[in-house]
Amino acid sequence: KQGSYTVTSSGGGGGSSGAGGGSSSGVTGQFEKKVWTSINAGETASVAVTNGVVGVTEVSFSVPQTVYGAWVQVGKKEAFPKSVPSFSGKVYRNLEITKGPALKNELVKDAKVNFKVEKKWLADNKLPKENVALYRHQDGAWKQLSTRFAQEDDTHVHYSAETPGFSYFLIGEKVAEAAPVAGEAPATPAEEVPAEAAEEAPAEAPAMEKKGLSLSLVLALVAAVVVVAAVVAYLRKRR
């Protein structure tokens, strides 16, 4: 059994309906929103984005338990808030995927974002089709998502990417892997070597002390033997 939904579309025009009926309205090219009366446990829910200006063609996910009154909106962003860091590579689209409070983070499973990029943009930026990825804003940084090539037509190259959740996204150029996160333990620095050497020095002292002690004991034994020999020699002379 499939869940029921209503649709709020960015495409404008006539109404559309799902299992539960619905209507379409919105701002052309800016967003696509879908509202579900219910999404059944184990069911895959999807938002088809009909306007190519957004860049995304579909967002899908599944839920481990039945959810009521959920909604997901996919929108194009002209710019991100100042709190979002800039991206070092070339950007095709800025995006935001939001959801309603009924769809909690832990209930979003197997989320996937399908998107397309104009071949003209790739050519203008001298980028091969393999050099495109979807990025998600997470923990104050842009994280590259697992992105694969799907197909291409006369005007666009189509891709599919997996995401652990919804947030700000961007479609852009693949860039080199980021440096280790600040605070991560670095390799042992050179200045620590003298400290280690200094720590080893006291460990040698007891060995030296033991060596000195053994030498003193040997000398004492030799002296004792000499004294005894002298006493024995003296006694023999008296006889």
C-alpha cells in the first residue's frame, strides 16, 4: 500500500494529483515541494522536480516506520547565508533541501539526489563530465558525496548521489580532498625527539650506578685477598 500525498510544484500551470489528491502552485524555477499525508514503513518516497532550472531532477528516500504529515522541499538558492563557507571550486547550482518536523533525521534512510548539468556549462568551464560532484554542507564544511554518472542526452549530463540527510547542497567541480580537520593529532614533531632522549637518559643512570657498585665490590674483594695473603706470609716467617 502506498502512502498518500499532495503536491506543491514550482512549475505552475494546471493542478496535479497523487494518491490523496492535491494541487500545484509555486514560483516557477525556484522550488518543488511535496507533502505526504502518510509514508508507509519501508516505502520509498520521492519528489520529482519538473523545472530544469533547479538542477535537481528527483529526491528520494525511504522510512523505517510510518510517518504522517511529512513534507520535503527542493529549492534553488541564489546565495547561502554568511555562516556557510565559500566553495573553492566552480559551482553550477546552489541548492537547499528542507523537510518538515514530522520527518525526523533518523527516519531519512537511503536518500538519493538525482541531478543534471548542462553540457554547455561543462564546456565553458573546461570540465570533463567525470569531474562533477554533489556537495553537502555539514559540520561547517562542504562534504563531497558519493556521485556517479547516470546517463547523458543532447543537452545535459545526468548524475545520481547518495546523501546521509538534507541540508544546503551545491553541484560543482570535484576538488582535491581537504586537509586533515583542525585538532586532529599530527605526526610526531621533530622537537619531541630531544625530550624523548632526555627521558631515556635517567634510565641509563641506574645501569651506571650498578656498574660502579660492581667495580667497588671487586676492588674490595681483591684488597681483602691481599690482606689475608700478607697475614699468612707473616705467620709463616715467624715459625
